[in-house]
Amino acid sequence: MASPVRSPIRAITSTISTRSAPSIPPASASYDPLIRSVLRHRLVYSIFPYSAIFCWFLAAAWNVWQHGGLSTIGLGGALSTIFMPLTLFNAVLGWVVGVVPIVVLRKAYLTTKRTSALSPSASVSNALSKPSSKRALATYAASAILVLLVHTFFAYMNETTVRGDPKLSLFVKSRKHPHYLNPRLLFLLFTQLTAATIFWLRSVFQDRFAVRWSSNSQNQAPPLNLRLPLTIPLPRSTLIAPVTAFFVIPTVVLPAACLLFFLAKLVFPILYTLPLLHVFLKPFTGHFVRSRQWVMFLPLKNFGLLVRAWWLAASTVGVWEGVESVFEYFTSLPIQITDLPTLISGLSSSAPAEASPYTYFAYTSLASIASGESLAAAAQRKEIYGEQKGPLFWARVVRESLLLLGQDYQLLLRRGAPPPPPAAPPAAPAPIPTKIGSPIPLLRQRVFKNQKESTGEALLDAVGSDGPIAKAVDVLSNEVPELFRSVSGQLPQPAKEELQRTIKTVESVEEKVVAVITRTPRALLTKVFDAVWGVVERLGVKYAPVAVKDEVERLKGWWSRERVSRKAEGSLVNRELDVVVIDALSHLVSGSLADDTYGVVQRDIPRILEALLSFLSAVEEYQRETSALITPHDVEKPLDHKELREQERTREEVEKAVEMIGSLDDALKEGVGRIVRTFGDKLLAFKFPPRTAQKLQGFLDYC
């Protein structure tokens, strides 16, 4: 009988198979390039088009005025002038010299490190110590000068046939003095440089180069495939800022430029007293020295020049403010990332400190997923929780979130101060020598039987290092006079003191020479300013009226007074980001009750609540400390006008600081309350420290 044929044994197939969990890619490989491409897309398709519209509008307004205005060319002529090739060319040149330098400047020096200065004087000092601020001032000044050159070119192109010669040539038209500089053009140059300086000071006071993100994570972001630049309407705040700067800054610039023009007239006679310098200045500026008129009041005799200077400064500042407002708006819009591994990698972005806004974009996308009610958002939340078949998404989320909140919590405890330097390691104790036994003295005598020495051996012993001749020299050296001791290397006491005085004199002269060589123009200007200010202050104290003295004291107080709001801002530098992190983390914890099938999040709930409640306690303590700065005055003792003004100023600063602290306080309370409302009595199964449990009990009783 034939044996049955047996089939080979095979393993039973199963649907449960081990899969290699996909790893989270590094941020430098996936997340950072994506964010850069989106920001580059916004720059090309949103920021540049809006700024070009500003330049086109201003160029059209200037061309209509240069052709005589509506009264001369009419409404139809004005509409045709707007679309003239010369108007478009004017807009392009204005965009190149007035927009592109500012955008490049903001893009190059955008940072999240906000200044720690508490007063305007400290802000200016910090700005002057940073190369980026000096380059920003130079960029504003260069852009203002180029805008003036473009305006002068188109003034001669458009105004000569209607309004006559604009009189903006470089040299005055004089046969006797053909190289005298044109005062009208110089006054416009002073106006433009003054506008650039004031706009730079405004940017320094507002810390414009530091990004500020909206605390509302639900802002609508433009889609990644946006192609039309005008699909997103600008908010009112983005449009109001350029309009305000358009009217306010030129009104301040004009009298400041007149004053600087007058001071320059006073400096010229001093420059002419310097040797050889007047030889080079006289062919160009001789008419300023010989003029007997008050240069400060010369612009009042040229009202048209004042109007032109005001509108030119307004146009320049309006374009700058407009492009910076548009840049800030489109840069701070959230970027929605749908790919979960790429999004999680962005929580720990490896970008440099200047690119740390990337973390804000990642947390806004995470907050949108955590609070979303769609099926796609629920599926992504389950993917974050489900560690058993994917990468450790939740572990990365909770680790990076608590680490970021912990750093800001420590910064709040230090009240914005930098972290203390690490303690020096204790010095190692000196090794204690251990003696094994008493040392055995070396015998310097013969141990063998005495024998008669030969003549050669006796001679060698005599001249040896321990022989009788060496001992005799040591004895005699102690009796040799000081003058003949050349081997000692010591000088007499008077000569030694004279040598030390000579060395100190040489060192002091060397320090003075080095100080003169390394002295910067900033130090020289500071000394000159201090000297001039001292003279003005002494004259003011002696001759100025009381009202002027009060205004000067008020200005000095404004310049050097530390702001409470700036201190609060320095203690909570990442408050907008913290609000988004708390919102995302609390929504993920709350959603885990329904979507976390395996209970992955439950093990981290105690430390999350402990971190949030500790941060909340620190914020509430700082809020009480700041509110206590407002001291109620005694009703029976009335305050004078100066004290009332100081008290009102303090109240405004405290209210502004409390509002900053309150945004983070509300976010923490809302986050903890959301978790407590979701879990309720289930939180009793966890163990908390006594202080955390007491704080949490208040939320349980309230909710």
C-alpha cells in the first residue's frame, strides 16, 4: 500500500504582524523646508503685491499733482494719468528703492529675542550696541535719499511744463558761484534723513524686529496653493497703522528738520575756523556763512517747499509703515500642516534661534487638530494616541510641550532675568601624602674597610660637589659684600623703586595711546552731546521759564523711566506661544477620554496638571505683585498736579502689564478647567502633591 504523500508544513498566516514603526523625520529634513517655502510663497504672492499697490497709489497721486491737479486736468485726465507708462515707471522705481530694502531688512533681522530694556534710553543704548540696528538705520537713511532722488527726477519730468522749474537742482544757478549747493534740495535732504531717524527710533521703541504672534490659534491661514495676491482682505489694524504714520510722523519731522537746518547753519562758522577745511567747504557752502538771514525761518518764506517736504516725508514713511504692517500680518498667519509626522517633528524644530517661530506654526496646527470636530481631526488624534502601531507621537508632544512651559515658568520665577551661571565644581582636596616608613639617611662615608687612598682619588674627592673646596666656597659666599654678589640678581632698594615707577609711567602712557586709537565716533559724539547738553541745561536752569522747566523735567522722566509693562513683557516673552501650547495640550488630554483606546495619555495626566497649576500659581502671584504697585492715596491729603499725573501714569502702566499677564492667566485657567470638566471625579484616581491637590480641588468644586 502506497504511503500517503504529506504536504510540507507551513506557518499559519495571521493578520497580526510586526510592522516597523515609521520614525519621526528630523525637522531640518521635512518641517523647516516646508515652512520656508510657504513663507517665501507669501512674500512673493502677498507682501510684494500689496506693497506694489501702495507705491502705485502714491505715484499716481504725485503725478496727478505734478500735472496740475484735478482742477487742471479734470477727472478723466486724472484717470488716464494713473495708467500712464510714466506713472507705472515711477511706481516701479519707488517700489525698488522704498520697499525692497525694507523687506530685505526685516527678513534678514527678524528675531524672537525681544529687548530687555525697560526705558527708552536703555532701548536706544541697546540698539546702538547691536550691528543690526545700525544697519537698519543706514538702510532707512539710504532708502530716504533714493526716494528723494526719484522724486527729483520725476519733478523735472512732469512739473516743468505746468508748474515751472521745481528748483531742486544740486547747485544753484549762479554764474558767479556755480558750485554753491542748493538750499532747497539740502532742506529736503534734512527732512528725509530726519524722517528716517524718527522712523528708526519708533521701530526701536516698539521693538519691531521681534516677532509678535497672535494668541488666537484659530486665525484663518491662507491655503498653501494661494496664487491670487488679493484673495485675503487685510484687517483694519494693518491699514490703520500706515495711515496714522502718514499724518503723525511728517508733522513731527518738519519742525525737527527746520531746527537741524538752523543748527547746521550755526556749525558752519566753527568748521571754517579749522585749518585747510574752509578751503574745501567755501566753493560749495560760502553762501551759508555770508547769509545774514535766520536760516531757521527761511522755510517759512517758501511755503511751497514746506508742503513738498511734508508730502515727500509722508509718502516715504507711509510706504515703510505699509510694507512693515503687511509683512508682520502675513508672516504671523498660522500655517496648517496636515502630515502628522512632519508636524510632530516641527515641535522640536532644529532651526536656529532666529527661526524659532517655526515652533509656533507647529503648535497652531496641533491646536487645530486637537480642537477640531471633523472626522479627519478625530482620526489624527487617534493616531497621536496610538503608540502601539506607530511612532511615539504622544511622548514627543508631551515632552516638548512640558519642556517649553517649564522654561517659561523658570523665566517668570526669575522675573525675566537671565539664568544664573552654573556653580563652579568644588575644588578637589589636596592629596595627603602617606608615609610608609621613616626615610633612611644616605650615608656619605665609606662602608668598606679603610685603605690608603691614591693621589688621584684624593684629588677627585677634593673637587667634588660635596668636597672641602665646595664647602669652603659656600661659607665664603655668605661673607662677600652685596656689591660683588652678581649671582643673586637683586637690585638695591632705591633702584628697584625707580624702576617700578618707570614701568607704571610707561603702562599709563600705553593705556592712553590705546584708548585714543580705539576710541569710536560714538564715544566722541556722546562726549560732545553731553557737553552741549550740560551747557543747555545750565542755561535753562538760569533763564528758562517755569513751564519750560516742567516740560523738560517731564521729558527727562519719560526718557529714563522704567516701564512696568516692559518688565512684564520681559518676564513673559513667549506668552503668545504658551497660550497656544496650553490650548493644544489641554484639548489633547480632554480628547483622550473618548479617543485614547489604550489609555496612553492617562499616565501623563498628573504631571501635566501639576505643571499647569504650578505655572498658574506663579502667574497669579506675579499678577498680585504687579497690581499692588497702585497705591491708593489718602483722601484727606489731596495730591498736587504733578503727583496726580505720576499716579495716573503708573496706573496706565500697571493696567497694561496686568492685561499681558491676564492673557496667560486666562489660558491656564481655561486649560485646567477643560481637563477638569472632561474627567470630573475620575481625577480622584490619580495622586498629586498636596499643593497641587489643593489647587485642583478648587477647580473641582467650581466645575
